[in-house]
Amino acid sequence: MGRTKAILVDITKCIGCRSCENACKQVHGLPLNEEAKLSATALTVIEEHGDRYVRRMCMSCQDPACASACLVGALKKTELGPVTYDASKCIGCRYCIVACPFNVPRYEWAKLAPTVKKCDMCYARQVKGQDPACVEACPVQASIVGWRDEILEEAQKRILLDSKYVKRIYGSEEAGGTSVFFISDVPFEKLGFGTVPAQPMPVLTANALGDIPTVVLVGGGLLAGLYWITNRRKQVALAEASSAELSEKR
Amino acid sequence: MARMRLPKITFWQTVVAIIFLAGAYAAYARFALGFERSTHLNDAQPWGLWVGLGTLCGVGLSAGGFAIAAAVYLLGFERYRQVVRAAVLLSFLGYLSVITGMMYELGLPWRIWHPIFMWNRHSVLFEVSWCVMLYTTVLALEFSPSLVEKIPWDRARKLYLQWHHNILIGLVLVGAVLSSLHQSFLGGLYLLAKGKVYPLWYSSYLPTLFYLSAVPAGLAATIMAVYLCNRSLKTQVDPIVLAEMSQIIAPLLYVYAILRGTDLVTHVGASYLWQWREETLLFWVEIAMFVLAPVVLLSRASVRQDPNKLYGTCSLVVMGFMANRLNVSVTAFQTSSGFYYVPKWTEFALTLATVTACVVAFHYAVRYLDILPRRLEENRPTWRRVVSPVGAA
């Protein structure tokens, strides 16, 4: 994978104006009501934790659990970094929602032909060279976008130069690394950030899937071998019985 | 004067009718009103009763078919031949119920064929879906002689049964491998949810544990089905065969308990075993029903050889197995999601109707086809009796 894009959210800068929410809803043609939590009609929201505003959205993992979970490959990690969703492939199994370590994807539970809804970092806009709508709308640059390595460098610089920051970049290690980073002056545990394993999630199932050839070859071979023995015994018994019969007749 | 006779309506017919009516309404609710009004599922609990009970238990309790077929055809356990057809039929119906369940479980069921053409080989669910498709086909073929042997056209029947005889060993072998794969991968699904699954149910050995628990549970379900046929459908399976089958269950449960116990103590920490929480209680309910009680009971010859007691013990195993699958799929997510999921009645109704349809189908198959040996005095004519030329394959 070449250079990918990433977003940095600086929680110390966010003023809670919700311009990002609004811009997101407008770009995606969603109803413009204010929502407190992520939903099928709110792909990014500002959550209030004490006097801090925490933006939530898809973390665009480097090695996404959802993309490895999706049995029809509707979810994809793009070359550019965003994780996209192709609704025309989706069969509605919802394994992506079970798998996501950040609890991001939402389902259209009220609809009769429901699909999954989640932020895709405005992939369509980024391909055209535009910034994600939420970043573009931010009046105080609490969210910035750029190449992932540069964004990560910027985050490191900020937390090193200013002592108010917690010395941690949320997203740099979580689930093997994401494309959305958070820095904050309040410990992340107090802001509703979950504890997420530090390894890329798909590794967890890759090992099991790697066992398939072994199970097929060893299991199949073993059973075939046992059948050969069973069959051989049966034939020997039959042959012995018929020869015994013959000698009796004589 | 001849009086008109109304057909007699029995208690069980009434129960079945009520279940089907409730199921019909639930199906209407699911398809005409949507998930929100027919289930209590939400983004915190995207998989509920339909996955936990319908899919996980449906597939797991159908493990008897591949186990018995492999024992008879590959390993030469001739004694079990008299129950192999019942075991295969039970599994076949079980898988049909799982596929039916998919039709209301999936959000877009009309796209159920997508995995055939749209592949993601990194997905455990992709492997499961292919195994279920292939194995259901294998089961249909394994079961087919029971129907085909009733065909009145001699040549067609003989041709088919001869062909079937030739491929049977291959079918059973492929079936055993496919079953081993997807029985374990159903547990593998939850590997990806590390950090969300409560530690008592998370293990990197989930695939192995799912496999090791499905086989004894599938055998127990088969014993229960055969017992019920003996009791009320005038079939005659030697109780000693059932007792022998039950002797396999306890050792399998031992292996399961040792692996799960060791893994819990070494990787999770024994402290979780006696924390004062709902999860701990449900864990011990599961372990008591699935492992502790059956292991003690099955070690007694007096239990194994008394069909009634054996039936009771097997139902414990099956219920304990169901408790395990529901714990993995529901209880284990309660703390991480912060949502206490209780299924809506329509969820119960649809699953119950699906299972009932299987029971009814099994009942009629045993009555009208040659699934199990019949009691000698019973010479009730079925729609057609033709002796299979290739034996009881």
C-alpha cells in the first residue's frame, strides 16, 4: 500500500460547534437533525464528555476487522486509506457490526431493505482531491487531514511540545493502527474511548483460516486411511468365510 | 344411518397449529414491518436469538449426522447402521432449518446467493457459508435413497441407488471434513470480537471448543430423536445401541472440559470463575448442564441402560450446549455493549416455528419412509414398500 490519508482530531481545539456533523449530513443527504450518538443517519457526531467535545466516526483501520469479516467483500480498505462500503454487495449479515472493535457501523433497523451505514472518510471527495466534508467545515481546525505519516508526525510534535497533552496518540496502536488519530489533554478513558487490542484484528482469524488445508489433508487422509483398513478387514473376513465354506463342502 | 365423522384433533396437533400461527404472524412482522418492530436487535446486539439459537445451535445439534455416518461407513461400526438414516435425516432437517433461518435473519435475504460469486477468503463467515452450502448438498444426497427407493419405476430406481452406492463413501468422507471445518469456524467467528466477548467465553481455541462440543451434543440430540421414535412412532432400535452411543459422549465432554478449563485458568485467570456477576452464574449453569451433570450421570450403567434416564441425561447435554451457544452469542456481549438483550416474542415464535417444522417433517419421514427399523408386530402399510436392492445404504 502506498501513502494513505489520515485525519487528526485535536480534542483540545474542538469548540463543539457541530459544523462537522452538519457538513457530513449535507454531503451524504441525511436529515439535518442533531443526534447525540452515531446512527444510521449520523456518520459522525460530537459527544460531550464533561467540558470536552469528542468527535466519533469510522477509524479507518489500517487492517480493518470489518473488511476481513465481510463474507462478500462489500467492505474494502482502499489504496487511499478510507474503508468503503459497497451496499450493492451486502447481504445484511451484520458480522461487520459484531467485528468492529470501535463499535462504529450502524444498521438501518427500521428499513425493510436495510444496509450498513458508516463514515468512509468521504472517499468519493478525496479521490477528486477534495478534503473530507467534516474537516473542510471545521472553523478551528480541530480536525486536519493529510498523508498519514505526516499527520502522525504532526500529532507527535504537538504532544511533545505542549505539556498539557496526554502522552498518547489514540489510534496509533489500536487495532494495529488506524487512519484517524486523537490527541487530548484529558485521559482517553475519561472521554469514552474503548480499550482496543493493539494487534490488527484480522490476524486473530487468519491463523484459524490458515488451518483449513491441514484439516482437509490430515483429517481427510486419516479418515480415508481408516476406511481403507475397515474395508480391508471386511474383505479378509469375507474371503476367509468363503474359503472355510469351500473346505467344508469338500 | 351413517354419521359423518369429523377428524380427531389431538393435543399435539393443536400445539403445532398454534406455533405455526404465531410463526406466521412473526414472519409477517419480520418482512412487512422490519427488524425494528419484529426484534429487539440493535447496533449493540446485532446478532441475537436467531443467530445464537437458530444458527449456532441448529448447526451444532446437527453434528450427529456426520459423526454417525463416518462411524458406520468409514470406521466400520456396523452396530450403528440402524440409526444412521435417522441421524442423517435429523442433520439434513437441521441444516434446512438453518438455511430457512437465514431467510429471516439476513437483512437482504434475496441476496443469499451473493457468497457464491462474491468471494472474500479472509472471512470466516465466507468459509462457513460455503461449507454449509456444500454440506447441505452432501446431506441431501446421503438422505436421498430413503425417498428414491419408494419410486415405483424399477430401472430408474436401481440406476440411482447403484450410483449412490458408488459415491457413498466419498460423500461421507467429504461430509466429515466439511463438518469439521464449519462446526469449528462457527466458533472462529467470535475470534474477531476480541475485547468485546466476556473473558469466560473468549479463547483462541474457540474453533476447537466449538467442534469438541458440537459432536457430543449432536450425538445426544440423535439419541433423543431415536428414543422418541421408539416411544411413539413404533420403531424398534435396540436400547443397547443408544447406550453404546452415549458412552462416546462422556469422554468427548472430558476432553472438552480439560481444554476449556486449562485455557481458562492459564489465559483468562481463575478469578473470573467466582466473581459475583451474572456472567459467572450463567457460566456455571452452562458448565453444570453441559459437562458436570452428564459426565457423572453417564458414568453410571444404570443411567445409560435405562432409556428414560438416558433420554433425560441427553436432554441435559443438549440444553447445556444451547446455554453455551447463547452465552457466547448473547451473554458474552452484555458487559461490553452495555445493552441487556432480551429477545422479542416474535423472535422466539419464528425460531420455534422453524424447529417445529423440522420435528413435523421428521415425524412424517419416520412414519412413511424406512428411516428406522420397525417393531415386528407393526405391519401398517406405508404408501409403498419396496425393498432397497443395495441394502440399507
